[in-house]
Amino acid sequence: MKVILNVIRAQGMTLVNICQAELLGKVFREGEIILNVSEKFYGGQEVELDYAFSLIDEATVMSIVGNCVVEEAIKRGLVHKDAVISVEGVKFAQVYNV
């Protein structure tokens, strides 16, 4: 599976942002929750999902957007199913390495 990957390194942190291509640039709203899949934060290069997930050890925070990608992260034990939120039916999860 191909995903969009953006790695941001700033202030001693490494943010690994992964999203499904069709969600890039979209905004989802549900009540008070806004999920903004912005080009600035999520836009990057198209890579294989395996490569994107391989960066988890160096990530301070990994943000994952998209039903297929989040489900795969759960299957691989990277995300607990109870840690996932859904905004307008789009799944979102974050993994923190502290």
C-alpha cells in the first residue's frame, strides 16, 4: 500500500506524518473536533507503508490518518484500537515515543 509521508525534524523532535493520498488537503469536522489533513503537515512523498512504519523508532510522534493505514497500524501492534478517534468516518491515531 502506498501512503504519503512527511517527516518533520524541529526542536529536537521528529514528527512522522502518514496519510492516505486521497485525504491530503481535506478537512473533517465532527462537533468540536477538527481533523485538518493539511499539505503543510502531511504533504510529502509517496512511499510504501512498510517504509513509513519503519520510521516509528526514530519518531517522537507519529500521526496516522486514514482508515486503511490506521487499521494496518492496529494489526501490527503500533496502535491500540482504543486510542483511535474517528472524525466524519475518517480514522486518526497518534503514537508517542517519550
